[in-house]
Amino acid sequence: MSGKSYYGYQGGSGHRRGAGTKDGLFGWTVFIFLLLGFVFLCWMGSYYIFANPEKAANYRLLLRMHKIEPPVRFEITGAPRGEFLKPGQLLERFGSMTTSEIRRANSSLLRHFIRNYHQVRELVPYAVGTYRVLGTLPLSEETFCKPGLVALLQAVEQPEVLLEQPFTALEKDLPRLKRSLVTGQQIKLEKPLDLSAVVHIERLSENKILLTTMPLLYGTYGAAKGETSFSLEPPEGLNLEAGLPIISPEDIAKLTGGKIIPGKNSESKSEKTSGGLSRIAEEMATPSPEPRVEKAIAVEQTRRLETASLPVAQAIPVHEPTVLPAIPVNTPIGNENTPAIPRAIPVGTPLPIVTSTPIPVPTPISTPTPLPTPEATTTPSPTPKLSPSPTATNAVTMIATNQPVAATPSEIWPVYEPGKMPRGRLVESSEAQEMATRGIGGERHYLQGRFTVTASGNGRAVFRPQGAIAGMPLGPNGKVRVIVDFPSGATPPPEGNVISRDSQRPFQITSVKRGDDGQVNIYAREITRGQ
């Protein structure tokens, strides 16, 4: 009996031990699969969060993790590649999109903007053209960005195209911003000074579209007459919960009074009295510390100016010999006012030792010369007669008067016919870095190449070496700009033009300097006549 009981105990014990092992293995397998699913979900979730920062929840999480940067200010040489679209081209491209295409395009455009256009392969659409301000609204905590104003703009050439562009600025600059963005004011978005990137597309009624644009350069805008100007700053942050567009259809109706598209030929009173706003180039907004160069004047004109404006210094002879007056023969000797006449001494008479008395030299007297008066007819002053010097070469030492004399402008340079300038070294803008390092010394350098005019005015123009893509400088020319002064009477080329200079009509380089930020400035002059 005891043996059977023992066998049953062993058998029962062995059966229970095997079942527990199978249950534990199954449980661990399920747990491992759950872990794999959790890892897969975490990987997919992180990929979704990083790949879609335009979602409000994702953007908020990335900000907390410090994995995304706020909007930054771009330099014109480091901005993303893009294409500049006029109002008609904007309407043609975005006005024909379907609802699903607009949704995908909005996600892509906003995603690129939030990422500050890192690793963007496609071209960024930039809006250019002339637009009219229909109204403004303040930016606050409940809007897409802050602080500043958002302006509703309407294309002058294509009234069906509306833009809403946030103008973000510091709190102290808001009053100036409000005075500048008045209803009816025109704003010119020009290539390549303005980089107003399209970040959102909205279709309105009556075949109209509303585009949200962001000024990536955040530069300075001003009127042609300098009456109004304001500077922009990147927004402090983005509120994606508020969404885009910033201006709703109801706000558009309030700003425009229900008439979004006025007649093309209609102009308000403010349009006639105020000048158009446009972005001021960095070179013109913050002048370079290089000293201002005077206008160049032709050689013949320079000589006429020297002859007409420079007073002639009075010449006074030095060490002029004293001329004794003539004395009659019978005049008695001994008069105090009569100079003594040396007497003849007989031969053999010892000569007395005479100590020579130095003859005083007459002190030159400064004769003040009156400055020339700006009259049409001037009477030439008589030229003083010079007494001959006792020297064999008849040289006369000139002493200038103490009267201040107008100096000849040292910055005047000659202007030549094409191809007839003096010999010099011909260089290109790609050698600017080397010249900034070693300098140009006393050697004459000429600059040739193809350039884009980025700023022009007051006898000076700023050029950028033209790049191969979208007119932007790349490679060695990425941080090179050329500042050229033009002769008096010559008109610098307007902004946006492309000019080419070869060995027949190069610019003469005066200096090459490198700034603290690595920017190389080439200062040059126009030295050839004609166009």
C-alpha cells in the first residue's frame, strides 16, 4: 500500500511540474511580443512626431524636448532656394488645386517653415509683385505668431490674389509699424530683396485665393521718400493651435466692407499721397564704415576747378640783396642818414682787423589773400614781380601765405575710354578672400564678372556676384559683395538688373576688407565712359 501511495505521489508531482513549465514559457512569449509591439509603437510614434511637426500636439512636445528651433532670420546668401512667383503665377498654380491637393500642400509648406527649411529639396515659392494694404489686425497670444500686425494685401495686377503677411516687430517699434501700414498703402515685394515664403493656401469664394506668407529676411521696409520705415524681428514663438489663416473670412469682410476686389483703376486718397513701401537692402539700411568717396570728375573739369577755386600763394624772395641809393659826387661824407662810402687805402698800409657784423635777414611778411568770390567774371590779381636771386640758377624760394586754401579732393579719379585704362591685374570676385587676406598693396587691380544689382542710389550701387541658381551667389562668392562708386553725372544701374564687365570695361578696386562675420566687401570705382 505504501509503495502504491508513493508511486502515485511521484506521478502526481511530476505531472504538475510539467504543466507549470509550459504555462511560464507561454507567458514569457506573450510578454516579449508585447514588448516588441510597444517598441514598434514607440518607434513609429517618434517617427510620426518628428516627421509631422506641423501638428499642434507634436510641435508642443518637440518644444518641451528642445528638439525644434523657433523661426530664425535668414541671410540673403543663406536663404533656401526658391522660385519667385508673380500674382498671376500664384493664381495659376494654387487656384487650380483640388481640396486634397491644398491640404497636402499646406502640411508640406508649414512643415518646411517650422523646420527653418532644413534639408528641403524642392523649391520654396516666394511671392513678388505690388500689393495694396486693405487693412491690418493686431497679433496676440491667440494668433499664429506675435507680436506685431498682420496685413491683408491685395495684388494690384491680379485682384483675385490676397496675401496675409504677419509683420512681427519689437514692442517699441509697434507704433511706427501702425503708422506705416495704413489702408491703401502699397508694398512692393521685389526679387531678390524680399523672401516672402508661402506657408498656407486658402480658397475663398468667387475664385479668389488667400495665401499666408512669412518674410524670412525680417528686414527693414521704408518709403522712397524716407517718410515711413520699420524693422521686423522673427516671432517669439508659434501658436499652432490657433491655426492658419490668421484672418478669417469674417475679418476680411469687416476690413474691406464686403468688397474684397475694388476696381483696378480705383485709388484711394492715401495711395495718391503716400509712397510705396519696399524692403531696404542691408547695405543701404546700415551703411558700411568705409569712408564716403567723392564723385569722380573728368580730368579737364578737375583742372578748371583747380584754376578757378585755388588762390595763388604770394611769393616773397628770401635773402634779397640790399640796393644802396645813388650819392652825388660832391656830397660831403658824415651825414647820419647817408651810408658811408669806403675810401681807397694806399698800398702798404696795414689793414685794421674788422669784425664782421651779420646782416639781418628781412622777415617774410604774410600777405593775406582774399578768397575767390563765386562771380561769373573774376578780375585776375596782378602777379608780384620777383627780384632775381644772386644764385646762378636764379631759383626763388616760395613761402605760402597763412590763409587757408581749399584742398583738391583726393578721391577724384580719371575716367577713360573702354580698353584705354592703365595696365593692371584683372581679377574676379572669387579671389576676394585671397585679396582680403594679403591686401592689394600698391598694385592696380581691376574687377570683372557678372553681377546682380541689390541696391542703388546716391551715386553708389551694391552688387552681388551672380550664382548659378536663382541668381544667388554660391561657393566662393557666397559672402562677397561689391560696392561701386560712379562718376558725377553717371546713373548707377537700377536694382534687380544683371550687368557683365570684361577686360574692356572693368571696375577699379580701391580696397578689399573682411568683416567680423566673414563678409568680404570689395570697394571699387567706375573708370570707363559709356554703357
